[in-house]
Amino acid sequence: MPIKADCHIHSHHSGDSDAPMRAQIESALSAGLSALCFTEHYDPVFPYENIPELAPGTFDLDLAAYRDEFLSLQEEYRGRIRLHFGVELGLQPHIARELERWTAAAPDPEFIIGSVHVLDGRDPYYPEVFAGRTDQEVFRSYFEEVLACVKAFHSFQSMGHLDYIVRYGQSGRDALYRPADYLDVADEILKILIEHGIALEINTAPLSKGCRECNPASLIVRRYKELGGERITVGSDAHAPGKIAQYFKTAEQMLLSCGFRYYCVFDHKEPSMLPLTE
Ligand SMILES: [Zn+2]
Ligand SMILES: [Zn+2]
């Protein structure tokens, strides 16, 4: 089967999206999906002081309001599409204890993506993080930050957009990105994910931004498989309805070429394996 589950999308409950939840669901139905997992942003600590463009609290999450709207839509759409209640949690090594407390106190998100959105106190969406450094130096620094995060915190189900930083390289986004140059650190990250049963996410969003590959690059996906990883989730990271399930055929072909025959959807933190097209 083609990939029928988009497990990384946002709605107006995320600070950087205006999309109504209903519009996202309708878009998923139009795309022929059988499952959709909302993964609203929650970055409990964010360096707003360094980013004047962002209002403080942009990446907070009103979990109760999100849950209420989700449950009502889940009921309304029952039998037409399976809806899952997830969170994209912003990881930073120095807040691991806070993240543990939050995940223990908020048991109802059934799928948590762990994502690194901050490097050196900056959001790499803005170019300051690259000031005075080559793209390659910043890429390596990001991999090392991801490693520090996964060493400190494991209470999540899928590793979001592992090489996210390459979307923002200053010399043509990922033009200077050679994944093999970072495999020493990537291997350490992947081994920790596998040890803790954490899935690797294939995030298709960079393809619509002019990047050559999904996050992470196929070389890293292949390494995950070689090291024994079996759990793959796939997400468009859609912040607007037109982007749901975008480039899923490309993701599927890449996964097959890396030796995967299944992807998975998490239902109350348990993975269900679904077949990819042979
Ligand atoms: Zn993200
Ligand atoms: Zn996202």
C-alpha cells in the first residue's frame, strides 16, 4: 500500500499555523489517507529573547483546548479516518528533567515527536545561527546537539527531522550538506534511538523548500536500518491543508530503496506496522 498515514502535521493550536483542524482532516481525506496524527508544537523553553520576530510564548501549547477540539472532531470523523492526538516536543539537553516531568504529567498525547528546534540559543529558521561559521560547522554542531538531547531524554516515540538544520544552510540550503561527513555522530544518535525503541521520522517538508532530500537524508535512513532500526514514521510537517501527505510517494520509494518494507503509526504509544508498496 502507499503510505496512508501522515504522522506530523500542525493546526492553529501551533503558534506558527493558522490551519483549522477540520481543514487539515478534510485535506487528509482528499489525499486518500486512512490516518492522521496532529502533532502540535510545544517548546517549553524557547529563546524568545534572541528572536524579536517571535512573540514570547509562540510555541507554548494549550493542551486542554487542543484536546477538547481534537476529541470532538475524532468523534465526528469516526469511521472515515483515524485521528491521533500527538505533540511535537522541542528538545534541549538542559531541559531534560522538565521534559520528563511534562511527559509524565500529560499522559494523553499518544504520540510524541522529539524535535530539536534550537541551536546555541537561536532558532535556525533565522540566519543568525550561521553568523561567522560555515554551513558545515553549523551542521555538525546541530548533530552534536541532537546527540546531547537523545542522551538526556528518551520519553518520545519518533525522532523528528533529524538533520533539520540543513534546510537552512546559507549557501543554498542543503547544497553543502554531505551526510557521510556526520555519520560518526549520526550513528551514535541512531543507536540510542534503537536502544529505546524510538522511531526515525521521514519528514518530507524540505522537498517543498528546494532541498534535495527528506529529513533525514537517505544515507542516515539506511544506517538506521543497518544498525537494526525497524520503526519509521512519515510526516509532511504540513502547517496548511494543501501540504498534507506531500511527497509521500518520494518518501516511500526512498524507504524501499533503503530496505524498509514497513512504516508505522503509533496508537497510544504502541507502534502498528503497515506495509509499504512492494
Ligand atoms: Zn519541527
Ligand atoms: Zn512540525
